Amino acid sequence: MLVSVSSTKLLFMQEKISQENSGQVGADRDTSSLAPVALSQSSVMQQGSRLFLSLVVFSNVWVSGAIASLVLFVQITLDLPLDWRPGAFIFAAALIPYNLDRVIDTVVQKIPDRQAQNYFRQSGPPLILAAASLTVGILLYQANSDVRMASLVG
């Protein structure tokens, strides 16, 4: 439904622009006809911000990405060969406790932000937890025994 609503609004905006370019709309046109365009742009921005919040902020991808970027920093600083696997491992491993904590918090206590509370009661966070756990398991299985022991034992 989001796509159909957005495409309808886009077509409406394109029609307005084509009318202006073809001269059908004069200089003395009524500016109240521009209100639906502004309204549609603000609703698109609201939908975009909600999508950004749910995909990046609430899912803790932002925090996990920041933590994983430290791996790249260390690899460059210590002049180590660049390898994507440690960064992916840290990224997935960071997703697990952050999301698990938020999911448990929605059951135990109410989060003041209603939008965040609703997000963590959906099926998305358990899927993120499952995917992150699977990624950590696969990367640990592929790692050498020293890395595996250091990761599991701590």
C-alpha cells in the first residue's frame, strides 16, 4: 500500500509540474492547489523517518555498525590485513544483546516511546536475533580454533 500511495502522490506532483511547464497554469494561479503537494511530501518524509527508525535505530543496526567499525580501525592502525569476517562477527554479536535486552524490556516494563514499544512486540526483532545468532555461529565455525576458544571462553 505504501508503494501505491507514494506513486499516486508522485504522479500528482508530476502532473502539476507538467501543467506548469506547458503553460496551462498561469502566473495568477491559485496557490492553494500546492497544499496537497506539500502535504504529500511531509507524509512521505514521515513514512521515511518511520522506516529509518525501525530499520536502523530500533533494530540497533546503528550501534552494531559503530562497534563493528572499530574492527576496521584496529586492522588499519595495526597494519593487519583487511578481513571482513571479524567485522561481520562483531556486528552480529553486538545485535544479539542489544535486541534481546529491548525485547525482554517490552515484556517486563513498558518503554516510554510507544513507537519503540510496538516495534519490539512485532516479529522483526526475533528474526533479527535469529539471523544474528546464525551468523555468529557460522563465523565461529569457520574461524580457527584459537579464535573460537577466545570467543566462547572470553
